[in-house]
Amino acid sequence: MSRTDRHAGPREFITLCAFLMATIALAVDMMLPALDAIALDLSLHDPAQKPGIILSIFAGLVIGQLFFGPLSDAIGRYPSILIGMGIFLVGTVICALSGNYATLIMGRLIQGFGASAARIVTQAMIRDRFSGTEMARVMSFVMTIFIVIPVFAPMAGQVILWFGDWHLLFVSLGVFSGGITLWFGMRQPETIRYRLPFSIQRLKEAAVFVVKSHKSMRFTVAAGISFGGLLSYLASAQPIFQTLYQTGEWFPVLFGLSAAFIALSSMVNAQIVRRYGMERICRIAFVTQITWTAIHVTALLFIGSMNLLFWMIYITPVLFLMGLTFSNLQAVAMEPMGHIAGVASTVIGSMMTGLSLVVGFGFSLLFENDIMTLLVTFMITGVLARILIHDAVFAKRAPA
């Protein structure tokens, strides 16, 4: 019996796609409980080094998306994902064997580059197999599973640390991702029907078209800035919970609880987006985020500190609001790209991830176990994103 004859059914296909896309999230969130141990073991003293462990994987993701998108059009989705996951496993092995910071960062960059195939090519695979409302329905299921998985990743990381040091996290990640790759290799046939030559020119043309498309560019930049705020939170979460609030082994539980609100917002968005529209939801979400943050900034200026309870009361609604915007911002950015949807999604995804990396790393450098810094980060990113998606601000004046 051939591999094509044993292809995954719809439910298995959705689950497989979700696990492939969640590879990056697992590689990030599983490591959060181990940051202090890594810093101690590798003698890290520069404040920028701990965020670098988290954010370096996204740098690899930026470059990888630009490569694997066109590659999958040329050689097919199936071999592209296998190549990407193979590269991810190489990076994971390097991280597992690393004894210094430079080697660890090199491994993380390779992980990001390889895992970009799972992220970008999986979306193309869904487009190949489904269309219209059925595609939207499948993507909703995939994204729900994809968002729920990272909620439990820090808890899994903490459990693994009970049995070994931080190197064991990478060994476990390698075993998991190797199993997913084997599952994909045995059960998923090729989905692309027509191959296109690998062309840098097509990528350049798509990039030019995205940049010249006023609305696409604004919403891409807004998505990048907003997601940069979330990356800053990811880079700061471990110091906030474990260093500032001394939560110890409760950190994965509390972080998972806050992250669960992103998953909840994804499900809410699926129910309300048809009624209210993507742009309106984004506008309301950003205004609410700005207002809610302003209230807490003002309160913090008066009371001088924020305990753990008040921090959770603040951060969970913010993550819920951010979850409402992510998929909608990218969907609006893709609206004018129908004729080049595949390569445009690659360009937009890379632009968004690259900008979010700069924003997230920049703000994380300012964080010194000070909650106010993160509140200001959410305030600034919310205001900038809200301005960018406000059509009236950028509307051209009609000729007299």
C-alpha cells in the first residue's frame, strides 16, 4: 500500500497541521521555566542575553519563511516540510549539546529557519486541499489547537526539569518533533497540483506589490508592532513571574492561565467576525487595550507597585484583546493579494515577524523587572497599531 493510499483523513489532517504549526510555539514556551538555569549554567550577565534565547528563534523564522514559501511551490509541500523539520531537528541537537551561549543561539537560529517550513508550508497545504468557507473552518480548528498547545508547553517544560537539566528540554523537543515528522512522512501525501519554478524574482515582485498596497502595508506593520508587544511579554514573562513575584514552580501554571485567554479570544473571534467585521474588531480591541493599560499605568503611578493578583487582572484581558487582533490584521493585509496569495503570505509573514522581532527585542532590553516598562510597551504598541489601521488618518484628500 502506497503512502498516498494511507493519507490522513480530515480530522487527522487538521491535528497534524496544528502540531506542525505549533513547533515554534513549543520551542519557545517549553524553555521559559529554564531561563534562569540556562543563564546560571552559561554564566550569562548581559541583560540582553536571556531575551535572546527566546527571540533568536524568530530571527531564523523571518529568513526561513522567505525561503520555504517559494521552495514549496517548486518542489512540493511534502518534501519542503520534511527538509524544514530535518533542519529543525539539527538545530535542536545543537541546542541540546551546547555548552556556551554562542552555540545555543546558533542552534536556536537553525531551529527557527527549519520550523518556518512547518509554519508557512502547512498553510499552503491547507489552501491546496480546501477552499472558501471550508478552508476558513479548517483554519479555525487548526488555529484553536495551535493556540491551546503553548498554554501547556511551560507546564511540560517544568515537569521535564524535575527529571533533568535544561538540556533535557531540547532532547524531549527533538523526540516530539521527530515523532511529528515521522507521522507526517507516513500519513500525508503531496497536495500541490501545479509546481512553479523557484524564483527570487517572484518574491521581489510580491514584496513590491505588498509595499505599494497601502492597506496591506499598514495592516502588516500594525500586526508586526502589536505582535512585538507580545514577544516582549514572552521575553519578560519568566522574570516577572519567577523573579519579581517569586512564584517558583507555579510560573508555568500562571503563565498558561494568562495564555489561555489568547486561545479563548480566538474562539470568540470565530463567532463574532462575520457580524462585526475584521477591521471593526481590531479597532475596538486596540482602543480597549490602550484604555485598560492607561488605567493601570495611572494606578501604578499612585500606588507605586502591583501585586501578583492585580498583574493577572491586568494581563489576561490584554492577551485576550491581542488574540482578537492577530488573525484579523493578517487577513485584512491579505485581502488585496488574491492573485498572488501564496507568495504574498510569505512576504507579509516575514515582514510581520521581522518587525515584531525588532519591536519585541527593543522593548525587552528596557525591562529590568519593572512592570511599568511592560505596561508602557503595551500602551505604545497599541497606540501605534490603532493609528495605522485608522483609514481616516491615511485617507487621500479628494481633489477640489
